[in-house]
Amino acid sequence: MKQIKFRDTENDIIYGGIRLDNGDVICACRGILIPKDEQTIEQGFELLEEYDEWIDLTEYITGD
């Protein structure tokens, strides 16, 4: 597992999340699972950064 920062390209919002070992992502804000095969620009997902160590992503966890 690794923490990531990604952008919802449809709404231009940056979120924090966790990439699971199988490639799926759990959004830290909405708690939804984004399957690996749905993580494309065409489907509104842009990976911005992947972190090797755990960091504070509080500013990317919104109240949406």
C-alpha cells in the first residue's frame, strides 16, 4: 500500500488516497474504491504523486 495524491479531472479537485497492492485506490475523502482499470484520464482520474513514506494528506481530504 502507498499513499497517493490524485486529481478528479471532471471537477478539478485534488484528493488523497491509498493505492492498494492490487492497484485499486481507496479515496481518503469519499471512501470509495476506484478499481485499477478505471484510473484513466478518460474516466476522470489523474495520478499526481505516489509516496514511499506516509505523509499528512489532511489538506486533500475534503468534506464532500
